[in-house]
Amino acid sequence: MEDVDLHLEEAEQSLDEGDPEGALEAAQTAIKLWPECAEAWYLKGMALFDLERPEEGRAAVERSLACDPQFSPAAFVLADAKL
């Protein structure tokens, strides 16, 4: 899973640097390598929210929770979205 970790780090860094397109690309690559990676789906969702694509972002975050119901960052995002 080393390659996945590199893409996850790249996605996080891209989000931190205000590059949602780069984050989306890195997250999608991580998902291709590990389709059940909750963090990758979460990062994809965050990138989509930043790209003003909220429906797709919410679906990605929901998929993150489907992969790992205990993944708290995704749970917090969805809880916040319901308020």
C-alpha cells in the first residue's frame, strides 16, 4: 500500500496548498489502487467540495463511510452538512 500512501499524501498536500484539481487527481489514483480506502474517498470528497461540486463531494464522503464506518473525518463532514 506504499503507493497508495504517496497518493494520499499528495492529495492532502494539494488540498493544503489550495490545489483541488491536483488533490482530486491524486485521490482518484489512490482509489484505483485501493478502491476501499476510506481516506482516499474522503479526500476526493473534500476536493470536489472545493471545486464547488457538492453533490459529488457528498457522494464521495458517503462512500468513505461505507468503506469504514469508523472514519471520523467523513462522519464529521456529513454531520456538518446536515446542520
